[in-house]
Amino acid sequence: MNRRDLVVDGLTVAGHRRRGPGGAVVCVHGAGVSSRELLPFVDALGERHDTWALDLPGFGASAKPSRPLTLPALADVVAAWVTEAGLERPCLLGGSFGCQVVVDIAVRHPELVSALVLAGPTVDPHSRSPVRLAGQWLRNSVREDPRMVPLNVADYRDAGLRRVLATFGESIRDRIEDKLPLVTVPTLVVRGEYDRLVPQPWAEEATRLLPRGRLVIMEGLPHMTPYRDPRGLARIVTDFLAEVRT
């Protein structure tokens, strides 16, 4: 795996890449964290596809702007990064809050995207409050891999409390359900069977709202499917892309 930094809109954006023979897939991480949790998946999918994971501005190894960026601003940076990197209509994969970022790109910059994968799309409109989300997060966390804890701690430390809280606020305010019907590319929704942040009814509703959506359930898994079963998710994504790109 290699790292390549690009300057986009005056900000250095860190990209982590494993270059496989297939078309490009660009992965976007969740709220408050970085691409650390996506790297096992990048390594697995990179056997078949040119796979990237970006650190959004303010997180991980990317530049830290003086103020936290809004969700549309984060989406614009990723869109500009795709152009700067010279990638021709990659598949965008979001994890958790990253789903909201890539959906925003697909709606406002449709010419840049060939397909979407939404791994645990937040936020369930029926649970759009800090208290409810905190309760769901706690119920979900008991099934997550404990090896994620030091990664989360490092990510929160790197970003700082103000930026972490601001990004969670963006996640709650964003009405992804209003944007999903506007996504024109094939989209795969992935839910872990025991994901408490993305209940089954919301996963099904999100899929119905997508004009070209389909839903896959990964049995026995919680929210962070890319970390818990990177090879399983890589197989699912590989099969999906083989179908939609033929």
C-alpha cells in the first residue's frame, strides 16, 4: 500500500492506495475518524481494483483547516480530489458518515461518479437526535472489534474535540433521505445484520429511495463492516462492480 498526497483547494489531502488491475474505487471514512479503519478493506479490495482511502480535511494525515468544514465543503474537496488524481468516474464507497459525503457528490457532481457503495448509511431519519444516536452507538459498540478502540482514540486526538463534534453535527443535520432519490448511478447499500446505527427498516427505506439501489445484508456483523470483514465486503463490492460495469 502506498500513500499519495495531493493539494486540493489549498488543502493537502492524504490518499492511501493499493493498486489492483480493475477500475478505481475511492473510499471515504466516517465522522470523527480517519481512513485507518478502512485500510484493511483497501488492502483486500486492492487485489482486484485500484483502491483508495482518503483522509478528509481535518482528519488523519490530511491538512487541518482552521475551521471544521461543512458536509458540502467536504464533498467538494473529494470531488476536486477525484479530478486532480486523474480518476475517470470511479466508484465511491462511503462508510457511515462517508455515505452522506459520497451521496452529496453523486447528486451535485454526477459526472464524476460511476457507482456508489453505501456501507452503513447514516443517519436514520427516525433517530435524528444526539441522544438517540448516542444510545444506538452504545448498543452497536459491544459487537465491534475491540482493536478499533486505539484507532478511534488516535483519530479523535488527531482531529480534536471541536472538529469531531462539528462533524457529528453535520451528520445529524444532513437529510440524506432527500438526496437518495436524486442519485442516478447504480448504488449498493450494505448493512451489517447487527448494525444498531442503521436499523433494517432504514436500510430498506434507503434502498427503495434510490432509483437504482440494491441491498446486501452481511450476517453476524455490526456497523463497521469494512473493518470487521474486509475480505467479505471486498467480494461483495467486486461482484457488484463486475455486474454494473459490464
